[in-house]
Amino acid sequence: MASAEALVGAWWRGLLFCLGMPLVISDPSPIPGYTFTRSFLGLDKCNACVGTSICKKLYKEQIRLEGWQPPQLHLPSDNRTSYEANYTDDLKTWRPVVLSRLVSPDMHQLADKSICISAGKRKSCSIETVLRATPRFQNLNNSNILLPSMVQGLVTPMLRCPSQRLLDRIVHRYFEVADVGSVQMKHFTSKDKLRLLYTLAVNQQPLILQMFPGNEGWPFPRYHGSCGRLMMWAGCRPLRSLYPSSLAQRSDAAYQILHITQSLASNSLHFHLYYTSVSEDMFGIAEDGRHFITDASIIGIIDLQEGFHTETDTQANHTDVFSCLSGSCVRGPSCETIRSSQSFRLICRHVLPKLLTSTDVQSSRLPRRVISELTVCSDPTQSDQRIHKAVQILMDTLQPFRQCNSNFGYRYPECRYSDKF
């Protein structure tokens, strides 16, 4: 077994990695003449954008994209949504980050075109001017409180059944304003309100990372900020990188994903965070083996404390140009239809079978019961009670496979001080 010093070192390095704290890695040398253009960043469309909190860091070359070397001196004109990069505060220590757009460049263009068309402009227009003239923005701009009526009809999953307490948390944790920390928007400028409304309409990812930060124990990477229509958060390696790994590592990953899903449904804030869809790409892994949800755009939220009000009016009464900016005008099912087992059913069907395979059972390395309980867990005809029971059986069965060594540095406190090890 690795020494205590090695374990605690790995544990801290991994935690800092996905929380966005400095790590000493190779210096990504800047490319001569390399610049971020306003159109690439989306600054030419602000204030219909996320924000500008990291723009200075980009232009000071504190954020450098990976993999582009001379003589390629200009940014590629492809349709990529995200870019791997490195970030520093002191030009000595660097940590991996992800620069991501709210949606793809093509989708942004279609959304901008639809904004102009909504104002009777066929070719081009001032995106900001059109959005500012909408009744939805006017209602928001004249208020110091973000109200449920102001987000009704938006398709982002966390706004399907918003409570006032949830909306207050969005405002209270909104990182892109100068004086964050109040549930009232008295310190918001008009441009701040437009950026918040635009982000709420297009992609909730940056807002979820701000509302439920990793340094408070939530399973999300650290949010660093935005520039134009690009946002940045701490980087992690993808879940699929574990597929060739040992059964111990894959079992630990499955256990963590089940535990993460449990914690999202039951937490001290009394918000039920659930998955509306899942894929292997939504989970990331820190250096110490700790798992995070890197794609929070699919998270729905139900307020277990305050509840939510059932919509009585037809959805058409609440739709406008903001309703379709994410690329879809269709909202998901109502919150009354969300089962408590939904998240477990999705990960048991689409994620865990790639970590726990029938080959492991055939080789007698994994109990056959794991596969049978995965089948139960993924079956929508099963009751919520039976699915939750299957989840607990899976976690109890996988628990012994989790080891205490340098590959699982995040478990150092448990391994160091528990009598079990």
C-alpha cells in the first residue's frame, strides 16, 4: 500500500485539479501573433452573451489553447463547441481548463437570425436592441427580483418548474456581476440583466456551476468565468478513459456515479437535482480519481422545500424569441411526472453498463448480481422503491472493490482513519 504521504498528496492534487486550483504542468508557450478575435469570442454580440469576466485574462495570455503550433497563427474556423486550454494566475503554475460555447457556432448563427426575423429584419440587425425591446426583458429590467413569470417558457431544464427560492439562488450566486451576493438585482445594470436572461435561455451550464460550486461539496468543476459567448471551467479527463482500466477502478467509478446521483436528489439545500438525459461525456475524472459532472446543461431542479406551481395557462402564452435560442422550442415533461428514480434509471441504462460488463461476470471477477440489479435499475416498469433498492444493492456490492492506494487518492481521509483499512 502506498505511504500516507503519497496518498494525501494525490488526494490534494486531484481535488485542486477539478476545482481549478494551480498545478505545475508544462508551460504552454504562446503562439507568436496569436490573438482572440471579437467575433471568435462572441464579443461582437454582447450584451447578448454570457459575460466578460475573463476577457482580460485571455488578452494577457493567462489562458492558452492547447495543440495549435506555428505556422498556424489564427484560430480555426471550424464548428467546435469546446476547446482544451491551460490557465494561470502567475505564469508559473498552470491548470487544465475547458473553454466552451453556449451552443455551436452554427446554432448561434441560426438563433441570431431568428432574433432578427422576430423583429421583421431579414438580413441583419442589432441583436441586443431587438432583445431589449421584448416584453420579457422589459419586465426583468423593471424589477429587482427574478420572478417565475420572467423565465416561464424558457426551455433550459432547471427552469421547468422554478420556485422563487431557486431563482433567488441564481441571482445570489451570479458571478458575472460586480457585487455578487444579494438575492435582489439592485446592483445589476441593464446589461447584466440581459446577459443573465440570455444565459438562462440558451444554456444553464455556467449558472449551475455557480449555484452549486465544487468547493462547497457539489460534484461540479470550478467555474472560472466567461468572455463573450465563451465560458471557462476546470478541466477533467473523460469517463471513457477508464474503460480499459482495472475492475477496481471501474467499480469505484460506478460507485461514485451512484453516490453523486444520490447526493443530487437528497441534500441539505432540499433541491432535487435530476438528470433529464445522460451520456458518458457528462462525467469527468480528476487526477485523484474523484468524479464530477462536467455537463450540467441536462440537470433539472425541483424545490423540495418550497415546491412549485402547476402551470395553468397554455405554453403558447409564454413563448417568445427567448424560448428557442438553445436550438429547441420544446420544453420537457412537467415536474409532476418526474419520478424519484429517473436519474438512476438513466445512468443504469446508458452509463454503468460500460463500466460493469458481462465479461467481468464471465471471468468471475464481478458477482452476477451486479448485472441483474443493473437490469432492474434501468427498467422503467419497476417501482421507484424497487429501483432504489437495486441501487443500494449495487453500491453495497461494489463497495469492497474500492481500494486504498494512489489510484484512489480522493479516499485518503477515509482510508487513513477508518478501522476498515
